[in-house]
Amino acid sequence: METVVESGSVGTRASKQAKEGSKNRSRRRWRKGKIKASAFSHSMDLRTMTQSLVTLAEDNMAFFSSQGPGETARRLSNVFAGVREQALGLEPTLGQLLGVAHHFDLDTETPANGYRSLVHTARCCLAHLLHKSRYVASNRRSIFFRASHNLAEMEAYLAALTQLRALSYYAQRLLAINRPGVLFFEGDEGLTADFLQEYVTLHKGCFYGRCLGFQFTPAIRPFLQTLSIGLVSFGEHYKRNETGLSVTASSLFTGGRFAIDPELRGAEFERIIQNLDVHFWKAFWNITEIEVLSSLANMASTTVRVSRLLSLPPEAFEMPLTSDPKLTVTISPPLAHTGPGPVLARLISYDLREGQDSKALNSLVKSEGPRLELRPRPQQAPRSRALVIHIHGGGFVAQTSKSHEPYLKTWAQELGVPIISIDYSLAPEAPFPRALEECFFAYCWAVKHCDLLGSTGERICLAGDSAGGNLCITVSLRAAAYGVRVPDGIMAAYPVTTLQPSVSPSRLLSLMDPLLPLSVLSKCVSAYSGTETEDHSDSDQKALGVMGLVQRDTSLFFRDLRLGASSWLNSFLELSGRKPQKTSAPTAEAVRPQESMRRSVSEAALAQPESLLNTDSLKTLTITDLSFKGNSETSDTPEMSLSMETLGPSTPSDVNFFLRPENSQEEAEAKDDLGTMDRGPRVRAAFPEGFRPRRSSQGILRMPLYSSPIVKNPFMSPLLAPDSMLKTLPPVHMVACALDPMLDDSVMFARRLRDLGQPVTLNVVEDLPHGFLSLAALCRETRQAAELCVQRIRLVLTPPSTPLI
């Protein structure tokens, strides 16, 4: 009898082990399949993929329809019916977009633009659904089949596919309206207002839950999941009082319920990005600079001999003119908004070089508190012939050189040259043009005092990412305007080249991008352009309102705490003089988290004098128009400070992406060559009958919008600069991301430069998000992309057939 019991016990354990082994193998197969899912989008034809998905959806739909009246079976049948419907509706539109996408490439060697990116993203979603449908078809009869889990996965990706179908229709509309080869929207005011009204109300939470980062390389997704959990947890702990922000690192590690509930996380993510102001994002993006996290980053990064924070005194100095070195021009310290003040910059060098321990440089060193550093070597390396001047990104509102120090140390080692990274003042406290003035001042100082930095300055490269890439270009334009030495080249990683809210196919991707959501882009650029103002008179009420927006246990919302644009598309639009319509205050009605959406409307804008730069008013120009401007448009005077004191307030207006394009027979004929797509006057007509995308809130949102002509300033939006200004730029090397909402900025800027005969290169990396330089140590793909940036810098620093010492 004992033997029987023992045998039964052993058999039970063996059975449990077999079940667990089967479950583990199933999970491993699923994870491996998810990694391979994105490969389907490359290896399968779009029509073949769609037909395979439809066949599987019909098979699964028929199976679950025959499983009785159970709720789960009914929902599974419905979700596969939805997948079939959306896939069949999406495939023709994607085919049309892909058929004309090549017209918008820089060249045949660089097949990249927003239309291609949107099609690729939709294919990735289809590939995930195809893989999941195969898994369900193969395992639906198994006793280990988790019906509820698979239902949640399918519903999430169906929601994403539905929203992608809506984006494809918007892209189709852009294709029909835009001029041939132009990626940015140029619709009239009525069409633009409809476009924005439709676009900003689309549901976004589905992209931040189970589907988070599905379009990126699999190695990035765990990081994005951790980031999203940290974001929503940080949002709960976010506090603001009269003295500023009060947050702790522990805020990032208290999001357990968000980790186990993707739907809850997605709803909270959408709520936070839609409502919290720029100060929240400044605090969150600066979390990497707290002592604990920065110390860990320094321990894991390359060890360098020199990493010193310098404080450049606000003293004017003379710079020789390139046209006649005997003549000089005075470089004044930054003055805009806050008056003269020191500019901070960090010197990084892998080796201790001559001049880097001089008394003159030591007198500029700013203490950063206790910091572990290696003692310098007894001997000094000779001065390098080259110097890299770096300008960091961060949306113009956040981060410093300290945030970017890990990859800059790697650059210093691989390039073997000193790097000085500029810590410019950040918006909204210091809006345009303060950052430009400080970067230009620091650039000129570095060129003049390169011997103190360990370089002879024979070759100088300006390098920056995102907002820093924008500043690299505009600093070069300013240097040319002053007549002083311009850098030998620019390396701009995923730069933003126009701060206009002009929608483009790639900017449509901001609806789903976890690192560049459209409303966050709007808040950052509004802060930089000075179109948002802060009222500090009632900080207690504001702090209460901010916290209320991130609490799930309340359905009452305070009135908007501050007027500010709710999306990239409608913060910086054309001034039309019409008064905005008022939005009603939020009601006390409880709404589902995934459908909730609050609005904010910008409060102020800045007007730009028409006499700026002695050009015709940029307010009446489009990108295409600028290509016909003559050299006479640039001013001969080097003084282009454009301080905000000279710019008066403007009035709110309804929206207009650029201006109404001029009608011409040639343009009409060219557009006809691209196809016979619907060219109706309203965006809603772009949706076929019966299709309704998911909305973030009930009803139609009519949002009053604001515009500021200052965003057309070429020193803010270099894509809009006249030809004569762009011809003064040195060689420009851009590294962009195919899935970045800012991709079209790089493509269009490269096309303008190439049309002018300017030396320019554009490399586009696949499957990586905006900001990959800060993720360089994360995976093989980010390391390869960061190495590509190093190669572009080396191309600038190394003259042909000359070794770099």
C-alpha cells in the first residue's frame, strides 16, 4: 500500500513537472516568436501577410463562434472579426502609400521618409497579429491555453491596428494635398483645423500598454516598459510647491500595479502625457542626474582623465573675421531675458593634454562637489589637432552635459580628441534666443581658447542630438552671419529642423511614440519659443490640480492649470487674427481612463518684426518658397541677437500649418502624377464609410489654438532659412531614425541642402527610437548607431588622406 501511495506521489510530481516544463517551453516559444515577429514585416509581401492574417482570423473566428455562449469565446470571435475587417481595410491604403513613397526619399541610396515609416509600423503591427493568430490557432485546444491573456493581447493590438489605419488615411490625405516631394503639410486654415481636431482626439493609451514599443527592436522594449512604469509612478509622486519641485528616486520604484496591469499603465501614461506641464517633464528627464543614478552611470562608463565643469565668464572678446583676419568682431556675452551671466561647459578628454591643467583653465573650473576622479598622469599628451564642441539634447527644457557624459566619454576615447559640451540655459525659464546666444558665445570662446582645451583647433566639429542638433545648425548660421570661423562640419543626430507644428507623415508617429508623444513635444517647443507663460500667484491650487490629474480615484478635473498647446501639431501655427473658441470646463462625469483626455490651450505667443534680417516677412513663406530667395535677403550686420525684449505679444488664432499654397498649373499636373486619391475639402471625408477610429473622449473636441510667428525665425527653424543662409553652412552629416517622429525634419533639410549644392549626408538607422545616443550601452543596435555618429564626426575631423593625431 505504501508503494502505491509513493508511486502515486512520484507520478503526481512528475505530472506537475511535465506541465511546468510544457508551460515553460510554450513561453519560450512565444518569446522567441515575438522576437521574430518583426522580421515577418520585412520578409513577407504586404498582400501575402494580409491574406495570411485574414485566413487565420476567419479560422479562429469560426472556432470560437462554435464554442458556445461564453463571454471569453464571444469576445475572441469578435476580436478576430475586427482583425479581419481592419486588415482588409488597411492593406489598400498602405499599398498606395508605399507605391509613391520613393518620390519623397533623399535619393535611391537613402530610402527613408515618413510614408515608409508609417507603412513599416503598420506592417509590424500586422506581423504581431499574424504571429499571435498563428499561436492561437495552434494552441486553442490545449488545456494550457490562456484564453483571457490571449484575448487581452489580441484586443490591444486590434486597437493599435485601428489607430494605425486612421493614421494611414491621414497620411493619404497629406499625400493628396501636399506639393510633389514636400513632406510637410501645407493645407489651408479650414482643412488644418479639421485635421487637428480629428488627430488630437485619437485614443493613444493602446500604444502605451501591451503594445508599447512594438515597432522598435526587441532589445529596446524592456527598457521602454521600465521607463513607462517609472513615468506613471513618478507622476503619482510629482509635487510642486512655491520653491519648486520635490521628487525622489524612490518615485521610480513604486509602480507595482502598473507593472502587472498593462491597460492601467497605458491609461495612466496617456493621462500624464496629455495633462502634466513642462515642469513635470523637466523633472522626470533630469532624474538621471541625481547623485545615485549619475554615480552608477559614471561607474559603468569609460574612464577618462579629464571631466571638468567650466564656468565661462560673461566678458566680451574679439574674434577675427574669416574674410580678413586683421579685422575683428566683438562677441558679446548672452543678454536675452536674464542679462549677462556665465555659461557652463564640460571639458572631457580621455588623455590629459597640454593646457588642460593650466592656471588659466583651473581658474574657470566650477566645483561639482565630491566626485571620484583619477589623478592625472605625470606626463601630458600633446595638443590634439581637432576639437569637438557638443550641444546636448533634451527638448530645450531638460538635461545637461552630465546626462550625456557616458557616451561623450566613449567618444573622447574613440576619437582621441577633447570634447567640450555646452550647458545652455533651459526653457521655459530661458526661452529663445537665450540658448542660442549661450551656445554661440561658448562656441566662439572654445575656438578662441582651444589651446586651453588641449587642442590646436585645426579641425572643429559641432555635434549634437535632437534639440542640440538644431542648435548646432543655428550656431553655425550665426557664426556665418557674424563673419567668424564656422566649424569644419556638423554632426546632427535626429535633429529637429523646424519648430513649426507642420504635420508630416513621420510626425504622425508621435501618436504612439513613448519617448516623443505629440503633446509633450508641444509643451517643450512652446516653452522654448516663449509661447507659454506661468502664473505663480496660486501655486497651492496649481499643485493640487497637477496631482489631481494623475490620481485614478477622481473623476473631477480642475480647470486647465495653464494654457498650453496639447500637441506638436497645434502649438506653433500661423497667426490668422481670428479669436479662439472657448473650450468648456471638464465636467464631473466619470469617464473611462482609456478614453479620458484633457485639453490645454496656449496662453501667449510672441510676434516677430517683419524687418528681421532685412528679409520679406517669413510669415508668408513656405519651404518651397524659400528655395527661390536670393542672396540679397541676408543682413550684412552680424548682430542678430533677436532678444525677446524686441518681440511683442501676439494674439491667439485658429490653426494653419504653413499657408495656403499658391495654385499653379505646373503643381497641379505634378500632383496628378502621384495618383488619383481623394482630394475632398475636409479631413473627415478621408475616412471610408463605416470606419471609426477610437477616441480619447466622447464628443467632438473643438480646441482654440495659438500661433507665434517667432517659430519661423530661421535661427529657430533652420529648415525655413533662405537659400543664402543655408549656403553658408559647412558640410552637414545627419544620423536619423526611421521610426522617429522627427525623421522628415532630417529628410527635408538634407534635400534642401542638396538642392543648393551643399555637402550633406543622411544615414537612417532602423528600428531604434529617438534619443538612441543616451541608450548607447543598452544593446548591440544602439551601439552600432552610436558608432555611426562617431564615424560621421571622424569624417569631419580627418581631412582627406591625413591621419588624425
